[in-house]
Amino acid sequence: MKYYTILAFLFLISNSFSTHATEQEPDRLIIKGDTMLLHALPFDEWRNLNNYDKPLFPDSLAGFSTGCWRGYVAYWEIIDDQLYLTNIFNERKNAKANLKVIFGNKVKNGRVKADWFSDTVTAFRGKLLYSDHAGFSSVFEHEYEYAFDNGILKSTTYFDNSMSKNTPMYMGDPLLHKHIDTLINWSALPTIENSGHAGVYLLANEKGQLDTILHVYGKSEIFREEALRVAKLITRYPVIYRRGKLQKPDIRLEFFFSPEKQKKYRRDK
């Protein structure tokens, strides 16, 4: 039984329900030929500094979604330690903003020197290790920190997140709920007449093993005990590294008990 898939799924579900935000489509940063996901918005900073609120695209090609509230995706490139803005696309990538209309004579060789930007940002490349639906919060295999001063790259720091494991890249597999139901000992439970649920909050260690039980909840003591028993069986919990360091977020497991499920899964039927 692939316990780790089930638990990682439930971990992601519980965290995604804890926020109403949506993972945002990031800008792109090109450096030495590598294209990375930039978790920062330098163009928004320029717009705020210059009170620029003109539309970037024709009405028929504009638009935004919950995954791209700003309505555009900008492309940046570091050349000789200088940050440049090279393109601005709409979310669907079927329209490109005219940089000359926006920046005028600041456009040189088709790009704009980002000399307004002073900040420390993160960028990612490699495999998606953990998907979080809150702003720029997902974790990727390779993480970089870039410090800029008036668009000049001052320092670069690399973080290795590749030790993350048991964290699926997507959610929504309808089979996962069925898998966790097979872990419950339905035959040992008394006959269920009214549906109920229970849950376990816990912490896992760097090996993906149960470390600490934080809280067990649910109205039924029998359901709580069964949820706790199953939680202790699992030996491959999600392990997440961010900025090269082990994260220990609360993992929430939820269990749903019903007469229909008991009838379906009990072994002595």
C-alpha cells in the first residue's frame, strides 16, 4: 500500500483548504541560458513608482484569472550582472505588450534596464516538489536567492531542496480516498449507524516517519482511536525542504466513517 501517496495528498488538501489564495503564475527569469520561475514582481514595483495604470493589452486580449491577478507574465534576463526586462505577455501568452509605448526611449536593443529595482528575490528551477495554493509558495528542487541594487546583481545564494520526498506534484486523484479507506479496520469497529469523522494533527521527521502527535479530534472516541491507529501505521509522511532547511508543518489527516463504507470494506461480510 502506498501510504506516502495518501498522506501527501491529504497533507496538501488540508493546507490548500486553509487559505483562499491561489498559487500565482510567476514571472520568468533567464540567467546563463536557464529559465527560472521568479517569485517577485519587479514590473509591478515600477508601475507603482510611476503611477502607471494604462492597459498593457487590447481589451480583447487582456484579462486575468485567480492564478494571475496582475494580468500579465513578465520575462527578465540577467546579462553581465544587470537585470533587464525583455518581454511582457498576457496570461495566455497570445499577446505581447509594446515596451516602447510603456518605457519610451529607455528601451535599448529591445529590452529595458531594470535600474529601479532593489530587492532580494527568489527564483526556482527543477522539479516541483510541493504545491501550495497561496501566492508564490510552492517548492522546487533548486532555489536561488538573488540580491539586486538598482538592477545590479550583487549576490547569489543557492539552496538545495532536493531532499524533499513523498510530496506529489498534483492533487485530485479520486483513488486516494479509496486507498485510505482500505487502511481502516472496518470489521473491528462496531456497527456504524450514523456517519462521523475524526482527524489527527501530527509532525513528521526528516525520514518521513511519525514524530509527534499534536492533537486527535472527533466526537466519537472509537473513531478517534482508529484514526490514531492508522496514523501510527504510516511510515512515509511528506518531507519538505524549503531554502535548504527541513520544514515541519502540521500534517492533518482526516478520516470519514459511514455505514456505506463499513459495508463496502469490512472483511467479514
